[in-house]
Amino acid sequence: MLDRELIRKNPDLVRSGMKRKRLDSALVDQFLQVDAEFRRIATETGNAQADANRIAKSIGQLMGQGKRDEAEDAKKNAAELKAKVAELEVAEREIEAKLKHIELEFPNLPHDSVPDGDDETQNPVIREWGEKPSFDFEPQAHWDIAEKYQMIDLARGAKITGSGWVVYRGIGARFQRALFNYMVDFQTLRNGYEEIYPPFVVNRDSLIGTGNLPKFEDDLYKTQDDFFLIPTAEVPVTNLYREEILDAAQLPIRHAAFSGCFRREAGAAGKDTRGLLRIHQFDKVEMVSFVHPDESYSALEAMVRDAESILQSLGLHYRVIELCSGDMGPKATKIYDVEVWAPGVGKYLEISSVGHFGDYQSRRAQIRFRPEPTAKPEFVHILNGSGLAVPRLFAAILEACQQSDGTVVVPEALRTYFGADKIG
């Protein structure tokens, strides 16, 4: 959610930011029109209430002066004004609800440093790490390797639930468990995040707080009692502090949370349908940070490095890209994607998206802090990112570490967790 005063006082800045994200800026005019009506009614309500209070106060004075007829007229006027105030308050609440609905539709504005562009083809590469693995044979895709060793069962997943649902079995189940255990330990014991194990089901207010609702409801799985399966642990972890005022001494707060993630992927039909690249249920370790506004952009760079550190520890080649303005979605001010190389499918896979949200989510969720004990509360800045997503890491390791004899060498850092040095 944007600052209401920003839209009122600098609408051209908001229009410019929305246009940079390749979004229609007509919402600004809609807001200004409704806001003008809201402020008109609020002013009229305040004036009517002040008149009613003034007249009510005069009634006793008139009675004391023996002016009964004038006092009766004043009572009548006061009653009429009271009824008018009640009507105006109803109208004010209705128009304010309309105004808040419009506010929830506003995207965040891109940071000045974000490169301008239309789509993913214009995202600049910031850096690369490691070298692409080379093979003296044709590398296999992860789904062929996984099915060969009966690590995943796509057919039975589809039978149990539907297309895009996966059963991990045998060493596949053990391997994916090793991955998320390793990543939770790495982010908490080495990178200093506090571990959280959140609910996998959240209420509507939680999703409004993170900006998933109302815009992305079609991408979510919903229960019959208006709860939702989480699309990522970002949602419950961000809402840990909803409607709270933190002390400045508590900042930064840095959490790492393992969770299942559930997504309809309504906007991605027909894309990456084979294997583990785009499925409806997957495991992920999420990083969420609550930081002082003065330190938030340096915290973003640090969080990207925390995501990268997992891949470095496993010896996997990757690159970091910065999303251009037209590809970064509505919620963030700045985003870096970490993409791991998967030689079997011959492309980079997004395995982490680390975003700076400024006070956009904290305004929606009312998460504030006091810079000083007696100071007025301010909104914290919130950042989050994957650290990392399990299925694509699973796929990348199988593809990058495969051998000519068909086996897969398990990265050394994972061997204690997995219990073996190779698959096959």
C-alpha cells in the first residue's frame, strides 16, 4: 500500500512509477476522484458535528436565562443536526471503504536504480559464479534421471491429485528432505536467521497484508471457511508482527522458514510442464527480514548473498540478474533473481527471487517501530527471498552432477544429510 499523502500530493510521481512497471495509471485518477469526495464528506461531517455540539452547549445557557422557546428551538436544531451527522457518518464509512479498496490495488513504485525495460528479455546480468559443467556425453534432464532411480512418481501424483502434483519416493524423498534440512541449517546456523515453522494455512487478512490479495486470489488454493493454503512462507512470517509496534533495538529481525508452498499457477498454463520445474505443491526455505528504513537497501544486497551462499556451498554455477521495471511485478521496489544452471534442460532456472518491498507491506499489515522510546511510530521496511526452492535445486543437482555411468555425485556438503555420496 502506498502512502495516501504521496498519491494526493505527488500523483505524477505515482503515474510515472506505474508506467515504468508497464501498468495502467488510470487508478491514480480514480483514487483522486474518490478521495476528493471522501474529504468533502469528512469536512461536512466535521462541520455538522461541531454545529451540533455548539447548539447543544447553548441549550443549558438559554434555559438558565429563561429563554425556553429559544431553548426548544435549539433542541430541535440539535436533533436535526445529530440525525444529519449520523447519515453523513454512514456515507463517510462507505466512501472510505471504497477508497481503501482502490488503495489496495496500487502497486509499489520501482526504485530509481531499477533498470527500465518491458519484460524478462531486458533483465541485466549482474554477476555469475562458477563455471558451467562440461560433459563428454549428452546430459540428461532431471526427470529422466529421477524416474530412472524411482525418485519421483509423476503418474501416481497425477492419479492421486492431478497434473502438476508429484510423489517423491525412496531416495528421492530422502534427497529432497536432505535439501531442505541442509538449507534451514545453513540459513540459521551460518547466516544468522532465526528459524520459524509457520502454519501452512492463513486467513484473508494475512494475504492482504503481503499484497497477495485482492489481486492474486485466482492463483491461491482456498478452503471452504475462507482460509488459504500459503503460496510461500513469506505470508505467515511477514504477518507474525501484523498490527504491532516494534522497538528499534529489535531491528533487524531476520527469519528463515521451511514450508510447503501451494500455487495454482493460473497464469502459467502450458509452461515448464515436465518434471519439477513448475508444480502446484513444493517445499521452500524462505528468508524474511524486517529492517530500519535507512538500512534496507544494504540489507537487500546481503540477503541476495545469503541466497547465493547455498549454491556456492554446493558448487553449482549460477547467475544473478536484476529485474527490469516491466518484469518485477506489483509488490516490490527492487528485485534480484538468482538463477542456477541446469545443463540437462539447457537453461537457467530461477531458484530465488529476493525483493525489497519498502513500507508497502508494512503499511498494509500495520507493522511499525519506534525509532526512540517516545517517538512517533514509523513503518519498517520488509524484504524477503527464497533461500532456496527445493524442486529446482533438486533438478539442478541431478543435472549438473550426473556422470557418464549414469550415477549422480552428491555435493560433499550434502552427504551427511543424505547419507550417501552418490545416487545410482
